[in-house]
Amino acid sequence: MKSICIFASGTGTNAGNMIRHFQYSPLAKVVLVVCNNEKAGVVTIARGLSVKTVIVNNDELVNEGILTGMMKNHGIDFIVLAGFLRKIPGDFIRAYNGKIINIHPALLPKFGGKGMYGLKVHEAVLAAGEKETGISIHYVTEQYDEGKIIFQAKCAVEKDDTPQTLEKKVHELEYRYFPVETEKIIAAYES
Ligand code: GRF
């Protein structure tokens, strides 16, 4: 049984969905949630689902070795970023190379990079006049949103869409695909 740690900063709907999915998986379980904001919704969701949840401060996020040590102490095999808004230390990314995945709410390589999160992404998609948007699941590297893309799913951008309606459509794709695609990635390591 593999152990997953989720990093999240916000509402935590994807984290909750991922935790529930893996409660029924013979392959892996979410055993730890890391959050940088004790008031974030994800903290309530994860604790409500009985997953150990750790709040990290700025020092822990910038000092190499601390997060990596925390993962080793909890026996973590895979890391899932689900709306984590802080930069991850380089040593951590190197230690878990190929085992850290992120979900981005647009079709990378477009609309990614620093500052592209939340409604800003959907606003940019609308401003660019895109006909479609979607989700990208990708490996995490030291550059924001630039790691190899593993999976994408698309939805249409309609004339009357707003950033809020796009966010809803994209969330629906995330809920449908993120847990199952994560499980496939873990299974591929196992085979
Ligand atoms: C999601 O849209 C995800 O793509 C992005 O952050 C958002 C997190 O939403 N990386 P939630 O906190 O899971 O509701």
C-alpha cells in the first residue's frame, strides 16, 4: 500500500475528493495533508475525513530538508498538489522527482506560470478568446507549471461563460479525472 501526501492551500474540494477516492483503493491511501494556512477549508475537510493535517510555516517552506524530512517520517511515496500556492523547495522536488504531480485548471502550456491561479486563469482564458479550456495534470519541476503533461481533459468555452462558470466546468473535470488519473500514475510505478 503506497502513501500519498496532498499539499493544498485553499478550499480543498479536490483534496477531499482525492481522500475519499483512495479510501476504497487497494493501491494507495492519503495519509497526510500539508497546508500553509490554518484557516483554509482544506484543513476542515481533511481533518473531517480523519487524515492527519499539518500546517507549515514560511521557514518550513523555504528551508531545504524540512519538508523532505517530514515526508520521510510519514513514509510518503507520492505527492499530490491540489491548489498549493507556495513554492516547493528544490531539494524536495529532486528527492521526489517524477512522484510529485499537480493539477492546473487550464490547458497547459497556455495560461500557466507564476500568478496564474484561481479565477485569474479563467479570466485569462476568456480574455484570450479561447474556444476550449480544461485541466492539465503534470509532473512538478522547479519551474511553475512546466513539468511534463501526463493528462488533459477539455471543455468548451461558450459565449456567455464567465470566470465563475468556467471555474465550475473545470472543477467538474477535476473531480471526474484527478483521482482516477492519479491512481493510474501510481499503478504504472507498481507494474
Ligand atoms: C483547482 O482548480 C486546481 O486546478 C488548482 O487549484 C484549485 C483548487 O481548488 N490547482 P480546490 O481547493 O480543490 O477547490
